[in-house]
Amino acid sequence: MSTTTAPAPSKPPSQAAQDPPAWKRFVHTPTAGPVLALLVASTFFSFQSDQFLSGGNLALVIQQIMVVGTLALGQTLIILTAGIDLSCGAIMAFGSIVMAKLAAEGVLPPLVAIAAGIGVCALLGAANGALVTFVKLPPFIVTLGMLNIAFALTHIYSDEQTVTQLPGELTVLGDTFPMGSTDISYGSVLTIVLFLVFAYVLGQTAWGKHVYALGNSPEVARLTGIRTARLRMTIFTVAGVIYGIAALLLVARTGVGDPKAGQTDNLDSITAVVLGGTSLFGGRGLVLGTLLGALIVGVFRNGLQLMGVGSIYQMLITGVLVIAAVAFDQISRRKQRS
Amino acid sequence: MPSSAMPAARVRARRTARATTRRTAACAASAALLLAGLTACGEGAQAGDDGGPVKVGLITKTDTNPFFVKMKEGAKKSAEKHDVELSTAAGKFDGDNEGQVTAVENMVAAGVDGIMITPNDSEAIVPALEQARDKGVLVLALDSPTEPKTATDALYATDNHKAGELIGEYAKARMKGKKAKIAMLDLAPGVAVGTLRHDGFLKGYGIKDSDPSVVCSQHTQGDRSKGQTAMENCLQKAPDINVVYTINEPVALGAYKALKSKGRAEDTLIVSVDGGCTGVEAVKSGKIAATSQQYPLVMAEQGVEAVVQHVEKDTDLKGYYDTGVNLITDDAVQGQAAKDSTFGLDRCWG
């Protein structure tokens, strides 16, 4: 975008970063693209449909993106280390079936069943982490394998049956509370809180800085004294826990345990991460960008539906946006460097 | 290299950290703005009578299956005729419940008067449909029922049992005086459509599942290549099979290929259900002897009409509306009503 005055090459980088005005600095952040896209899209849709800007409708969009958005949060952690997770949707589906079935059949009390569901997700996430860290397999391959394993486990354990008649504890996050004249679901709030927590953890804590350092260069991170093996294990396991929370959100949203759920959510979560301005090469990106990325997909789906545009065009536009987002990121980085 | 890289790395890490803080702040601010906008914007959308044109939403299982393309065509035709505003949506893949839930919510938010849906999951979709009905939206199931059936105001679908019965009767008449060895290429365990067609065929043929003439039963998921594999396996088991019941035409064509490579295509009778254009073409060319044709276009047409009637005249809907089925064959048997492939091609889909 802004092609004006590059800082003099002789200046040390840290000082140069303080010179330009705030808006110019903002344009160079990875979140500039998604913020702009979201604003443009929202403006467009508010002119196209009277219902779009109603509180109820915007609350609905957040409710619709809470599952993929939460998955994308875990995905962001992994992509920040230059990894990728193809298994997140399948792990979530398995976790949701485990908690739904254990609770519906009364094997465990509902809250323990939820913990068990989140637990198996953490376990599968940790298994991914161990294979990547200690066996040194590429994340793409490990999670491709795990995708199939978790998918199969889901169908074996569920016996292909949808689990209904769930106790209230599992669906409470799908319930809403009134805020002004708008009904907001508890799940939406949990999702936003999760994002804020991880925005803080990644931005303000030593652990967060280590994650970025690992993504920038594992070798350098190791040499600066970061215990990279343990860090990578932790990241994959934490991602697993987040998928477990997504599993609970999924059960709450649909009110059932659905073995067929989540089949495209791995790619949808990567879409949200990329739209949010996180680099697939690691070390660059923000979790709040991911939230914006998920919102962009949700806003387009909702807005186009309100306009009466068919769902196949929503996929078309999502595809264009993904490529545009990566192109924007590449170009703005090249500009920064030159 | 390591020793010289270290200070650079520290600088970089520090930069990243500082830039991150700033970015986080910018981002948090925009997220907060969005939330503030959300709560400030007030009243949600209401479904129902707002004086404008009648609005109808159609949600199919997927966007790609020709059956649903035809269904959409029927909805569009009927919508134009009745001056209805039609919007469409679909699951991302066969079985995608969440995508359909999202579509239902968005259509309710858009203020539709009625939703027509072919559910991907007959049980899992029910809570979303109940919410829509609570807001006064008329909900119709097309092609496949929900579980329980009372979760929708009405069902517009083929009588699948009758569809099976027609080809059962037909096969029985064609096999008159010959000893039948029957292969049954079914859908999948526990899927209502498959069970209904299967039972219908047996009833039409006048036999039971346990009848010794049924020499092979296989599940095919309605998939052409799985149909071929199933038929190959059946022929291994019983090489003298001479009647093949198939759940749909892709499976029938898969079975035909397996029979042909064994040199058995000429003397084996294949019957099927669906009425897609490829299927009816296969009836015309003699690969398939007969098929029961169903009418997705009619389901959607009648659905749109029902919503219009409901909005304008407040008519009540109840239960099940049969959208019709015809036996399509160019080799009709005496005493059974049938239509030829020209009739079928006029009304086929795909």
C-alpha cells in the first residue's frame, strides 16, 4: 500500500520502527489486511441488507465461527512454529464423540465426561507433538496420519451413530443470555476470552516470546537457551487442549454428538489463520488476527446468505480472499525489507 | 556461524517482542470496536410477515450432486412463477450437519418465511429446525425425512418403498418361468432410503430376505466403483446371477461393467431406482432394464408453493406429500404401467 519513503538504510532497525506515524506502522502489521477486509466487507453488506448490522445478526456470526475460530487458535500456535495441523478437525470430532457418548450413556458424570473428551484431544495433540519433536517427522505427515487415525477412531467409537439426549452441562455453552436487546451465546464469550488470554500469553509472557523465536529459527532459539523440544511438545499439547474446548463448543452448538462433523474444519482453520495474516513460514502473526480471519469467513457466509447469494459463491470468494491475503502479506514484507 | 548469529537473534527477538505488543494493542482495539458495534446495534431480525415478497430458503445436502441441482432448478422455476425471493445453501460435503445448521440460522436471520431442507443428518439437524419453527418459519423436508418426522411441518418425497416395489414387480414378470438368482446391491446399513427400496423390491418380487433366490447382498454407499467391486465379488460367489437389484443408477452401471467383463451383461437383468439422465440413457441403450424415476424438481416446486399458500392463506400442512414415481423401461411387461425412456429423458436430472 504505502510506497513512500523507506527508512535510510544506515539507521538501526529498532529506531527506524519508531519513526513513521501510527497509521503507517499499522499498515505494516500483519493484521492491517484482515482489519481492512473486515471493514470493507461489513460496510458493503450493511448497504446490501438491512438485517446485516443488527446486533442479533452479528452475535449470530460470532456464534457460527466459534468452533472453527477456536480450532484456528490452536492451529495458529502450531503455524507460528512453522508447523501445520491437518488433524485438528478430526481430533475435535473424536473428542466431541467421546464426551457426548460418555455423558449420554451415563458412564461418567457430565463434567467428568467433558474433561475426558478434552483429555483425549490433549493426548492426540501430544502424540502429534512427540512424533514431530522426538521422531523428527514433518508436521504435515504426522498430522495427515493423525487425521486418518482420529477419523477412524471417531467412527469406530461412535458406531456411526449420532449421539442425542445429551445432559444440559454439555450444551450450556450453546445457550444465550441477553445483552441489551441482543442474545449472545456463552460459547461466543468463551471463544473471545480464549483469544484474549492467548493474545496476552503470546504477546506479554516469556513463553509467548519463545514461541515466536522458535518459529523464526529453531536453531537460534535453541542457542539462546530455549528448551525447544519441550516447547514444541507443549505447543502441540496445548493445541490439543484447545481442540478439546472446540469439541465442547461443537457439541453445544449442534446439541448432538455428530461423528461426521469437522471433516473440512482443518482446512477452514488454516484459512482463518492465513486470512488473519499469520505467515505459514512461522514466527510472524497474531492470534487476534486469526479471530479476524475467522470473522471474515463468517461475515461473508452470513452476508452473502442475507443477499440471497448461493453457497458455492461463498467458497469462490473465500478462495480469492485466501490468495489475496497471502499476496498482501508477501508484498508488504518485501516493501518493508527494501 | 552460531557465535555471530547470537546477538542478531537477540535483537530480532527483542524487536519481535516489542512489535508484537504494539500489534496486539491495535488488534485488541479493533476487536473491542467490533464487539461494541455488536451490542449497540440493537434489534435482531424477525422472521415472518413484513409485507414484502415471500422469502423461501432451500438447503440441499451438497451443491454438486445433480439430484440437488435439479431440485434447485425446480425451486427457481416455482419461485419465479409465484414471485418468491429464493435463496439457496448447501452442506460442504455429504453429511455436513454444521454447515446446514449455519445455513438455517442465516436464513432465519434473513427473514425467510419458509425453509426447505434435505437433511444431511436426520437427527442432528432437529434442534436448529425447531428454533426456526419457534420463530414462525415454516420448515419442509424434501427427499429425506427428519427424525422424528414431526420436526418439520411436512415432507415432500418419493415413496421409496413403492419405487422398489415397481422394479420388483417388473423383474418378477420378466423372469417368468425362469429360475432367478438375485444379487442385491444396497446402500448402507441403517439408512432409511436404502432399507425402504430394498424391502419394496422384495415385496414387489413376492419374496422375503431369507429366500434362497437372493444369493448375494452387498453395501455400496451408492457409489459407482464400489458397485462394480460388489458385483465382482457377488459373481465370484455365485457366477449364475441373472437379476441385479441396485440402489441407484451409478451402482447399476458399476454392476454392468463387472457383468460385461465376465461376458454376462446380455443375459442379466439390472433394475434400479433414481431416474438421473445417465441412468435413463442406460435404460435406452439397454444396459439397465428398468428404473424407478423420482422427481426432485417436483419436490422443490411443491415446497415453494406450500410456503406461498401458507403465508397467503395460512393453510395448515401436515405429514407427507408423495411427489410421484414412474417405472421407466423400453421393454414393458403386460399388466404393469410403465413409461418409455423418451418420457424419462424429458424429466431426468443430471
